[in-house]
Amino acid sequence: MVDTKSTEPLWETVSRVVYPLKDADQILPLYALDWTQPRLSDAMLDPRVDMKRLDFAGMNQSGYQRLVRRGLSGGMSAGATCNTFTVLGRSAIQIKVGTRTSLCSFFNAFPAGYWRRWTSVDTVRFVAQARGEGRVVAYASNGRGLFSPVGETMVKANRGKAQSIVMDIPMTGLMDGGYFWFDAEASADKPLTVSDAVWQVPKEHHTSEDPTTLSIAIATFNRPSYCLNQLKAISEASELRMRLDTVYCTDQGSDLVKNQVGYAAVAEELGTQLTYIRQRNLGGSGGFSRGMYETVQTGSSDYCLLLDDDAISEPESILRAVQFADYTIKPVLVGGGMLHLDNRTMLYTQGERINWRRMWMQPSQDMGYNHDFAAEPLRDSPDRHQRIDEDFNGWWMCLIPVTVLKTIGLSLPVFIKFDDIEYGLRAKRAGFPTVCLPGVAVWHQAWHGKDPARTWEEYFTERNRWIAALLFQPNAPQSRVLVESLYGDASLGLRFTYSAMAIRHQALRDILRGPQYIVDSFPAKLGEIRELRSRFADAQTSPSFEDFPEPDHENVSPRHRPGTMRERYKGAAKTIIKSVLSNKSYANAERPDVAIPAQDASWTWLAFDGVNSALVTSPDGNSVAWLKRDNVRFRKSMWEGYRLASQLVRDWKRLSAEYRAYDLPSLKTWGRIFAVDKASESKGSKAE
């Protein structure tokens, strides 16, 4: 710990320690948790331990039992509990007599490793107020997850007056990652209250001379209640509003936010900090780009924050993102993590990379997706202490400096899907990396409740994926384009979702038409794809099983029939060959073979092995469809997919040059698109 000096620099608060006032029963482990005895694994001290493959074949029963006992006793977290403290308010917590609480949590541990990498800050100050009796201990970890105390203050403040706590912590040992946090322990006789805890940095490292401000861009389509809640949360965040210029709420639906009960009060509260815009449905890329466009045109903000309409935000996260961006040594995009709405302590990802061969996303550092901090708290998850670098961040929450918007433009005009990925890649190539900052996040609907293959979204995923590849890879990854296209088609065909195959093929045809067509067809393309998909039986759904005959027999889930990847690929090859060579069609089947739940039907064909027709539920649990095998259609669709993918490979260099030269995301291109909506707004205003 570094002693404070008489010649104090000016310190600025960049992260406040906060606690939830709503839904605490669902999210409290993300903020604070009971202290438990730390556990170390061998791999934290010697990484070679994790480089050895376990020889299960050579392990006897006693050896296996020892391995399991060791894992249960020392190698696994017992999970998070929250019984030692009481939340007194947004910034205050009381530790119960004789107990200890840890703030090594997702929202309240300070991401020191990220500040060390991306800013010039060399010292961080922890400041808090305390009442009662006990002690406050500051800790620092490194990228391995090893940690130790770096400061301690004994508290004895029983006469109403708070005791100030100040600890300065040097930014050392953090090149690979690490956090700062504090634990609070109450005495055996009296409770301990800690309030107004903050993390501060010397203001001299600020990279902007003037106080910075932001605008927030929200795109919404027929989610008026969600969007109104988002606006309400912003209106109630007084600290955030001190930095806010305006919220551009771009409403692209027919069920309007402004018609909701309570909107008038929120709009009155926000005043000029709310700019409500009506626009055609241009998807997420069009809605967010409108907010970005208006931010640039107005010229008063330093940042534009993209925020999903249906996300639940932690307002402190927005402030942290802005404060971090104020100190970075170069402009960066500050991304927020995505926590699940249905399991609110689970983080989807802390960062993602692009697999350039597949043009598909994957978690950074092979960290995997969906980490539950209630089951494995931050302190007991050493791999989560390393700094994670990424290529892009999802647009559920992403702060973009205006200088980046002016330099590289806005989103691609592609409606939805891959717009956020492409933007992050484009920004990185231009020298503006993305940082997904821990402690910054929103709650958002998780992907396991969706399956693009069962909706029109499959078209935009396939089309925009390869448009992004054309923009970044002038030389075609020939074999991969063919493999990925055929693999995707086969996976869909083996699940009897022939509509998805058809709209994927339409995506390839539209790419071949060139960038001018992509722009010209932008507003109307969704309607065309919906109409195309509606022609297929697998797109017809019902809200009730009673609308279909009872299945012949029970389906055995592939989850109960695990196999190796080699076995899976071998089985897929056999099934594809059999389907291609056969002319069987079960379009007129009188009764489905089985019923397949959404969790088995999404993403994999295994549940359909040996099945000719099935009732399949939708991922959202609201409908069911009768999917039927049609091998003739499958064979024709596979051939069409091969033909189109081959043509894309042949024309790759020419198309890449055309797409790169067109400058799809420029302010000029978007200005032409928005001109139609601005003219409509003007007419509407005159009519009113």
C-alpha cells in the first residue's frame, strides 16, 4: 500500500460500490456475498497441471474415487450465499455481528487489470465511510486469480460519527489481469456499516480536458413496456443524468412507446434529455444507426451508448463505461456484458473473438459461455481474473466514442444480425479496439430462448455473415465457404426445416446482386423473407398440441445417448447419404412419430435421427409445429445450396471489391436512407 502524501493530486471517482434495491433475491451475489475460506487449485500455482490429459482408461476405481473426493472437498466452489449482511440503501451495507462479507463480486470488484492495460493510471484509491466496530481489508489479485491483502483499517466509530477509510493501492502485478476489492468484518459485539465506498484515480490521467457527455441510442420495435422501463430507469439515475445530453428513442413499431401509460410522466421528467423519433422498421442496425447519426449531427456528445430496449440496465454500469473511456490512452469501444434475464447471476460472455476461417464467433480465451456467479463466485473462479481481450461486443450495451463514428461510420444497413460483430471488427482494424469491461453489464434475454432457424432471422444471419467476410477478406476462404454453407444446409434439412434452407439460399442470391441491391432492398426485405418462409409447412405453427394427432411413440432425447464427435460426424454422413439417395416423403403422414422438445430440436439434428415426422415446440414455448421429412426437397435444396455457394466463391474477389468500394456504413449512405423517414416526420408534424 502506498502512503498518502501532503501534495495530493485531484482524485476522481470512476466506480461507486452499489447495491441492488430491486430484485435482490435474484441478483445479490453479483454485488456482495458471504466470505468463505479461499481455495487454491494446483493449476493456479503451476499451469502445467492443466496441460496434462487425464487417463481415465488407466484409472482404477480407487483412483477415480480419490479424484472425485478431491474435487468435492477443495476444487469446487460451494456457491455464493448472502446471509452475513443487510443492504441499507443504494450505497450502504451493514455487516452482522461476528460475520464477514466480501465485495469480490462481478459488479463491485474493481477491474484493475483492465485499467492497467488501457489507461496510464498507476495508483487507485479506495475511499469509504464506516460506522460500528470491525475492520475493512483491501485485496488485490493478479491474472492467475492469486490474491493477498494490500491494506487494512480497523473501525471503531460508535458515537454516530462516521470513520473515513482511505487506502491507496499501486497498479502493480496486473499486466495479465487482476482485481481490487474489499472485505468487511464486524466485531463479535457490534455490527459494522460501510457506506459511500468508491474507487478513485488521479484526475491527471484523464485524457479529455473538458467534462465529457454522452447520448444514448435505443432502438425499439413493439416492446413499449420494456422500453418505457428503460427510459424510467434512466430518468431515475441522477448521477448518470449529469453526464447525459439526450436519449434518442427510435420507435420503429406500431405499438408505440409514447402511447403507454406513464410515458408522459417519464418524458416530462427527462425533458430535453429525451428525443423521441418515429421511423420505419429498419431493424436494430437502422434503429441504432439513427441514434448514432443524430448524435454526430447534433455535435454535443463525446460518446454514443447503444442500449437494447428490452434490456434491464444497471445505471452505474453506464457511468463506469463513460469514466473508463475518459481515461483510456486511445479511443476504445467499451462493451458491457450480457447477464441472463431468466437466470440473473449468469454471465453469457466476458468477451468474444471471430473465427476468421468460419466467420463465426467464439468466446475469448476459450472461456466458454454462461458462467453463473452464484454457483462460482468471482473469488473462486481464478480464470475470471485474467484480462480478456475481444474483437467485438454485442449491442445489448456498447459505448462508442463519437470520434469513432466520424472515422469509420455507422452500422452496415443490414437490418439485424452481424451488425455489431462487423462494427467491432471494422473499428479494431481502424485502431479502435473493444474492451468488454467487467462490472459493466445489462440483463437481456438469453439465446437459449431463440432459434434463428425457426424464424426469418436465419436469412439475415447467413447473408450478413458472408457480407462481413467479403468486407474483411478479399481473398476467399474457398473451402470454408462451401463447407460452412453445406454444413448449415444439411443441419437444417436433417431437422426438416426446409424453409430455413430456402431463405439461406435467398441470402446468397441477394449477396450476389451486390451492395446497391442490399441498400435498395433494405426497408422491404423483411416482408419478402416472411412471405417466402410462409410457403413452407415447417413454418406453420399452432398454440396447442390438440390441433395435431397424438405421436406414435415417445422420443428418447439425444442428451441420454451421448457419443463422441467422431461418432456424431459419422452418423451425420450416413443420414445425409440416406436422405439424398431416397425419394421418401412424409408430407401426407397421418400421425407424427414423436414429439421433440425445443431444447433437443434446436441447433442439432440428433433428435431427428430415425424420425420421419415430429411435433416440435418453439424455443419460446408458445407454439408447436409438425415437421415432416421430404427427401426430394432436401436433395434439391442441398444441390441449390452447393450451386450458390460455388458461385459466391467464384465471384468472391469481384464482389469483395464492390462491397468494399461502396462504403455501406457511411453517414452519407445512412443520410439517404433516413431522408425518407425525416420527410415523413415533417409531414406528420404539419398534419398534427
